[in-house]
Amino acid sequence: MTLEELPIGQRARIVAVDWSLLAPEESKRLRALGLDEGARVAIAHRGVFAGRDPLAVMIGRMSVAIRRNHARAMQVEAL
């Protein structure tokens, strides 16, 4: 399943990222924030508007807002 599909509050580990779906500067930013293979994450909140953007992703004790298309590029496994 992708990070976008992960239910709110469910913990998961990122197992693969398809960096080709993202622009190089987006990939660099996400890696700098710790969103890479092996990271443990959880969805804390989804946007309330029609597009459900952005997603609030918990990485450890840090919360990061990312777009749904970024989350779609990340394959996760539930913990």
C-alpha cells in the first residue's frame, strides 16, 4: 500500500520510494526531512478540502506536511 492509503494513526515503515515520480528538488527535500526507505511514519491528519491535501505525516516526534502525490510515491508496510 502507499503512504497515501495508510489509515490515520496506523504506524508503518517506508519500504520503497519511486523517486522518478517526483521532481529532483522535491526528492531532495523529502530525503532531508527523513522520508526515505526505512523511516517509520504515521498519518496524523488529512486536509479537509476536496483534494484532501496536504497530509500531516509523523516521523518520530516531528510532523511534516506533504502533498498526496508525494505520499503516492511511497510504498509502506503496516507495523
